[in-house]
Amino acid sequence: MEYTYKERCCLPDFLYVVKLLYVKDRRNSLLYFITNLLSAPILFAELFTTKYVVDLIQNFNPNTYQHILLLVSLLMVMLYLAGLNSSLRAIAITNLTSTSIYELEHSILEKTSKLSTALLEDPATKTKREKAKRLSLIDLLDQWTGVTVHLITLVALMVVLSVYGFYILALIILGVQILQLYLMKRMSQKVESISANQTSSVRMINYLVDLLINRNSIPEVRMYRMSSYLFSSMKESFTNNFKQMHRKVIYSETHNFSQSLIMILLNGTTIAILAITIGSSGQSAGLFVLLLQISSQLFIVIPALTRVYADLAKSRLRYEDYTSYLDLEEQVLRDQEVNSNKNTDPMKVQVHQLFFRYPTNAKNTLSNINMTIHPGERIAFVGENGSGKSTLVKLILGLYPATAGNIQWFKGENEVLAHNVTQDTRVVFQDFIKLQRPIRENIALGNMATIHDDSRLLAAMRTAEADNYGVRLDTLVGPQFGGIDLSGGQWQRLAIARAYLKDGALMIFDEPTAALDPYAEQQAFDTFMKLGEQRTSIIVTHRLYMSKFVDKIFLFEDGEIVESGTHEELMRVDGKYKKMFNRQSSLYV
């Protein structure tokens, strides 16, 4: 049973968790609710059985001997059942905890996979995701259940007090309880608000810690003696975070002390009233024991109810953060829009009056971009870092929506829908995935249908020249989990092999040789050209010698195309491209 995000957001939090866990783990869900429902009846059975045992002992005679043994045996059975009930509940909640953790992570990851790339890169979205991850579904369920069971127990205990004439005492206890619940809710909201505001600073602290321990950043950190600066920045963030934490603790503990003082006074008053009233009226010792136990239970149940209610108030706020993340606008892939065009024609790309600005930026990253990439053409995007080349690639891939203008894709006479472009494209990114898993999985990411097809995987490795450093398909790579460590170029070749496995009418290389030495770079470029045969190809590069082998070059500067043409045409223009090319050429002379 699956819920849409809107249904998740609109369902009351308790019903949502109950339905989710019941569908995913019916047996443990039933066991959990049955054991919780039985806890109150077992408690009252123990209390009244104890009363009758005390009454029989008080009025002991030879005829009551068997009754006492019977009731004591019954009491022992009840105590055993209470222990068994508690153990079964613990088993159920342990199993449900595992299920709830998985379902929470799954729902957040599933939602993340449906968000636009631009939205994912927005810091506000990252903060929302971190807040959503703070929710515990099993805690929310257990707190709702705890509040319900404690309320039922509390009402039943006060009914017993009222039946035996202590209704005024019951009303006083009820009044104090209502006041405590109100104050606890206010306190929980205040504390949770402080915790929520700490999310961004905690992310910053974790980021700085990662810089200090990450194997990729450690060499540069030590080389430039950045440790003291990073420690100082981390200390500043930690200090600010600590101040907020200190406020939260002071506020919380002041409230807890006040609550404890009230409970001590109420407890002492209740015991005194019971002792004086029952003692002066000459009622049975069993009744005194019963009411004393009920009073003791009240002062266990009341703080427990108050505490669970406070935790529930915090969890409900976290549930709102969770549903707020799940309610973010998605890039919806509707089945009826899926393009069924399976022809192998190379792709045509038309870009018209395109503007793009990141949500957090005031300035356009791309402005007034116009181009037509004809089927089968080989195109180069060149320019300095930050000029907009890679951003345009992501728009061409349909990963970002244009701020203004549009992009159209065609295969033959058929238009390709934006969300289908990635399905028909081979891509090698500069920041490709280095999967710390067997080589088989690293390559098969390009086409998971081939994960057990050794011949195709090995062919992809040969094409990418990734088969010449003594590894097998099932070799674990990456040091994090004990695999072999690969160089940047070796990882790059795995990424190329991955791209080779995927059929595509469009081929994109985004800074594909950044991690390679000159010889490997030339080999990789030859491989790229081979992969791009019979396909429309785009290469993003700083190495301008590569642009000599493409059909058309686009030179980017500050988010605009400032020059375009073939290598020969741009060299005749005597513009920026020629200066860049000559400057790079001089480095090799």
C-alpha cells in the first residue's frame, strides 16, 4: 500500500504512521497494540487482587487459608503476564523500529529523487531535508500510544478514587494534570524551536569536521596549514550552537524542577489525606493499600503522561518538517507523457533565448543563449571556469528548468520530452560517482540490465581501457570498505566504461580529462570520439587542442556566448578564442 506525498501530508500523523507500519509489518503492529491495550487491565487486576489478599490476611481464619493461596497464585500469574506482556511489547517495538527507520529514509530519498536539480542545490532545501530526517516514526507512534494508554489509566485511577469517596482529591489531581500538560506543551514548542534553529549550524560544524578528516582534503589542509583556521571557524559555530543549547537546557530544567516540586507536594498531600480519612473511618487495610497503590500509580502515570505528551508535541513539530519536505514541488514524470520513440537517430538540440539563474543568486548564470546543434555534430563548449559551460550542459540534459527561453530536443521528426533526455544520453561528468563497490556495479550503473552480463561489462572496460590495471569485475574498489585504491585516471576510465554501456542519441563529456595525465588524456579523448560516433556529441573542456577535432566551438564568458564557429574560423577572427588557444599552445613549446 503506497501513499502519494499529498496523502501523507494530509493524513493525521498518528493514522499515517499506523497505516504505514500496519501495511509493512502487520504481525508486529498487532502485537504492539495488543500488548499496549492489555497493560491497563493487567495493572488494575494486580491492584484489586492485592487488596483482596490484604483483606483476607487482616480477617484471617482457617477457612480463608485456601482463598489466600488461590489469590496469591493468581497474583503471581498476573505478575508473570505483566512481565510477558512487557517483553512481547519490547520485541514488537524493536522490529517496528527497524521498519520505521527504513520507511523514513526511503520516503525522504524517494522524494529527493523527484526534486529538480536546481532545487536540490538550494541550501534551504538541504536544511529542510535535514529537519525532515530528525523525525522518528516509531517515536511518534509510541508517544501517541503512550498518551492514550496513560490517559485511560489516569481516568480509571481517578474513577476508583471517586468511587471510594475521594472525588475532590481526584478533581484536584486532574486540575493539576491539565495545568502541567499546558505548561509542558509550551515548553516543548519553545525547546523544539531552538533545536530547529540549530540545524544549519550543525550542518556547518559537520562540514568543517569532514574537511579536517576527509582523506581528499587532508593533504591540502596540512599543506596550507588550514587546521587552525578551520578549528577557529568550527569553534565559532560550536560556541553559537552551545549558547542556543544552553538556553534550551536552562529553560527545560527550570520547568522540570517546577513540575517535580508540584508533584512532591501533591504526592505528600494525597498520602496524608488517605491515611487520615481511612484511619479515622475504620475501613479495611486492604482499601488503604489499594488507594495507596493507586496514589503511587498516579504519581508514576502523571509525570509519564506529561513527559510523553511533551515528546509528542516535539515529534508533531518534526512531522510538520517531514511533510513540509515531502510537499516540495516535484519534477513529475507522468506515464502518458513517456516518449516511446526508440529510433537510433542522433539528437538535434535547439536553444532559444535561454536565461538561467540559480534560486539563491541575484545574477543570471546564463544570458541570451541561442544555438542549434544539428544531428551528428560534434560541439565544444570552451571558456574559463564559471563561464556557464557546465550549467548549460545540465539544462540541455533537462536537469534544470530554464528561467526564461526554452530548449527543444528532436530525434528525426519526433520531439523528445525534457524528462526523457537523460534516458537517451551518454554522459561522463567531471564529478562522476566513485562507487565504493565492486567494479561490476560501478560499470553496470550505466545500464543495470547488464549487471550479470560479463561479456558486455568486459567489452565496456576494454573500450574505456579500464582492463589494464589488474582488476576483475568482482574486485572491490575504494579504500573506505577495504577495497583497492584507484588513481583519478583509473576512476575516470570506469566512468567512461559506464557511459559506453548506455545507448544514447546524445553524448556529453563534461571536463572528461581533468583527472588524467597527458598520455592518458589523449587516449581518453580518442575513446570519447569513438563513443560519440554516429551521435550528437558535446564536449566541455579547457584543453583547446581538442576543439580542433569538433565541428563547431562555442566560447563562453560571464554566462554568454561571445564567439562561435569552427576552429579555423575562430583563428581567422583574431578574437578571444585565438588568444586563449595561442596562450595554451605556448605552454607546450
